[in-house]
Amino acid sequence: MPIITNLDVMLARRKMSLTELSERVGITMSNLSILKRGKAKAIRLESLDSICKALDCQPGDLFEFKSE
């Protein structure tokens, strides 16, 4: 898949654990883990909004496109 997820990079920059993010945004650890590993097929805009608020970032900071 040419969409790369940089959730782990943003978590490291913000010195935040996946557990802390899960508690802040109300998304289960398993769903965040799927997103972090790049295995998610979709993300709700409401969830993306919550993650961006918690990490103080833009959606473009979390995702990038790489052509195959």
C-alpha cells in the first residue's frame, strides 16, 4: 500500500506512548496498533481529528504517499 503511516514517529516526537494516546482519544489500543503498523484499511475523520488534537499535529504529519 502506498500510504505510509507515521504514527510511531509522531508519538516519539511528542514523547507519548500508545497507551497514553489511547486513553486521551478513546480509541482502543488494538485499533491504534493496527493504524500504527499500517494495516488499517480506513480511518474515521472523527478519529483522525482526535488523534491530531492529542498529538498537536496535522493529518499530513501522520500519513504520507509513496508511489510504488
